[in-house]
Amino acid sequence: MPNIDEIFNISEQPFTKKDKELLIKSYEFAQKAHDGQKRDSGEPYFIHVFETAKNLTKLGMDANTIAAGFLHDTIEDTAVTEEDVKREFGDEILFLVKGVTKLGTLKYRGHERHVESLRKFFLAMAQDLRVVTIKLADRLHNIQTLSHKAPEKQKRIALETIEIHARLADRLGMGKLKSELEDAAFPFAYPKEYTEIEALVKDKVEEYKQCLSDVHVSLEKILKEERIAYSEISYRIKHKYSIWKKLHRYDMDIDKIHDIVALRVVVKNVDNCYRVLGLIHAEWKPLPGRIKDYIALPKPNGYRSLHTTILTNSGCIAEIQIRTTEMHAEAAYGIAAHFAYKENAEQKGHDDASKFKWLEDLQNFNTTQKEQKKFLDNLKTDFFGDRIFILTPKGDVVDLPEGSTAVDFAYAIHSDIGEKMAGVKVDGRMASIEDVLKNGSVIEIITRKDAHPSAKWLEFAKTNLAKRHIRAYIEQNSLMAKFKSFGQS
Ligand code: MN
């Protein structure tokens, strides 16, 4: 049986004595509850809940969440009752375990179910991110042991992981978890393609490392001369599923992808990120249109970094990514990084601390009904800010400001869709385009060739993007009208 010390050892933040007591208690409780149960692999079932708890520890989650990870299958799969968990571990942990149990019955059964599952997840996320995180940690172990499942189940579970769980991890900014989920699922979801990519990537990785090694050496020298402290210069290898997805966008031509291996520079602060970028551009020629400032303009999931692609002295093209230590942790752990880096952020008086105030509330979670409601309300408003998540019928997620209408959604997908919008279906039923959209709805925009925007739309468009497009259309058309009448007179 795995030892609880394994959990204590991998945690970056040391656990308090009270935390340790809780973790030992939940470890022993789960071990007893699952006693005699076996997985398809023949391993004791307890290994699975242990690995789930371990994944949560690696993600930097708090002790209560890890404890709930140990217990996550007890109510559903053992003789343990809700009352037992409540009596032994209290309301908060019961709340988490029940949340995971409720999410447990999601299945990818073709298209509709998949959208429905995503929606269920997003609504659960609005309630408590920890429930979703436990579910993702659970899924990661399940997908890593997928070879023990019956072959006909493998593909469905793998697709479900890519379409639902990985997307969700991405949305939470948990880049590392997303990559692990996708790469573990990839060979089962698309076996033929996986084999192809594996062969392609093998050669390329060596080629790129070779190409970047000169840059690596020179860059270290430059940073030393300029006295810029860095905590890390390393190679990051793009994960296989992500290469495969990118290949589709580049006519399957691997020579068009320049970030299979990237050099990653981690420095202390934002100022130094820009200084390093300047020094790199002074030394090597950057490729035009390839400089991306995700610090000034973070990705929707919170990802921050500077990216540039350079022509090296040996004539190859390669990407360099520059970020701070804090951005580095956030890119890997997303929302969870704020647990581990909370103290750090407070010391620096970082403004993120207030943005993620709800995370502190998580740790001080109180059990009274009233407190619980207040806590959930805070979670909703602070995490989502004033954002809502809307799904396309295909399951793509679009986030919009609260108060958005179908007009905003249509333009957010594509300006052509906005321009030709003739109506809208909300959750499969016709609705008015003036209606305010609700979090988690599935929206389908009906387009018609002869449809066009009207000035009235400006009254219920919320986003600047939509307003800009509508105004541009109206101006253009009134000009056209004037022009026409001019020609006639
Ligand atoms: Mn499980």
C-alpha cells in the first residue's frame, strides 16, 4: 500500500500539524472503506483514490480538497454513507465529496450528451472550483490506467477526456493538467494519428534542441553580462496532442510549426521580461508578426508570457518564451497556483490577491447555511467577475460579459455570423435576440443570406466588439444609400 508520506513529501507548501492529521485520517478511512475492492487492472481500488489525492497535492490544492480526494468514491462505491462522512469530516468535506459524486455520472455519448456534460461542469464550477478540480484529478488517474479497460470503452473515455475534462482544465488555466490529460487520451482517441505524430516529433525535437543550443549558450552569457537574474532557461517541448491540433491548421506541414521546442526564460519581474525580449531582438532577428505580448494582453484563461520567434545564427527558426516565476507557476497550475503562491503574493502586495480573495474564503470556509451561501455568492462574482459562459451546439465555450445577448454571442463567434443573424435558439428553442443570455446556455445562431444588422441592435448589444461591427455596417450602408440617391438625381 502506498504511504501517506509520499503525499507529504511532494507538497511544495508544508502541511500544518492539523492538516497532516486530517490527511492521515482520510487516508486510513478510505483504505478501510475500499478494503477488498479491486480495479480492472487487478490493483487494490485504494491505489486509485491515493493517486487522485496525489494529483491534487501536485496541483497545490489545500488539505480539505486532498482529503476529499481520498474520500471521493466512498459514498458511491462503498458502504460509507453521507452521515458517516459528515460525522467524521464535517460539512465542508461532505459538500466536496457529494459534489464529485453528483458530477460522476457524466458520459460522453455522442454529440448532445457531450454538450450537456460540459454545461453541467460549468454550472458545477460556478458552485465550487474544488469539486471540478477533484473530478479532473480523478480523471487523470483513470486515463493513465485506461489500457486496463475494455477496448470498446477506451475510445469513448478518451474522447470524453479530450472534449470535456481537458477543455475545462484549460479554462481554469491549468496548462500542465490539460496537457497530461490530452496526451494520455490521445493514443486511445486517435491511435493512427498518435503513431504518426510520435514518429514526426521524435526527429524534430532533436533537430530543434540542436538549433537552440547555441542560442541557449549565448543567451546565458548575455544575461550574465547585463546582470539580469534568471531562475531558469530550459527547453519546453510542445505536447503531442497540441502539435497534432496545430498541424491541422498548417496543412499538416510540420516545417511550418516553429514552437515544437521552445526556449523558456524565467526571470524575476515583469520589467526584466521586456528587457530580455529587447536583448534577444538585439542579438537575433525576430520574425515579423510573431511577437506576442500575453503580459499586456493575457489569454482568456489568464496565461501570461512574452513570445517571440527568431532566426538563429545557424539559420533555423525557433520560439523563445519569457515570463516571471509567478507567471510560470500560474501557467502550469492556473487557479490552483493561487493556493501555493498566496503568501508570496501577499508579501509583494500583489493585486491578484484581492482578485482571488475567494480563495482565502475557501480556506476559512464556515459551515453555517448563511455563511455557505455568502461564500458561494462570493465565489461566483469573484471568480467569474461579471463573465458568463455560453456554449455553441458543438460544445465550444465562449465567455461574455454578463448582460450579453445573442448579438454579442454571434459577433464573438465570427463577424459574418453577426452580420447574417436572423434569429436565435436558446437550448434548442427559438428565442428573442434581445433576451439576456444565461450562464451555461447552449446558443445556436440562425443565419440567413439576406439578413443584416439594424440600428436597433445597438440597444441590446453589450460588447464593444458587437457595437463596433453594427455601427460600421450602418455607416457603410447610409453612405451607400446616399451614393445611390446621388447617382439617381
Ligand atoms: Mn474515482
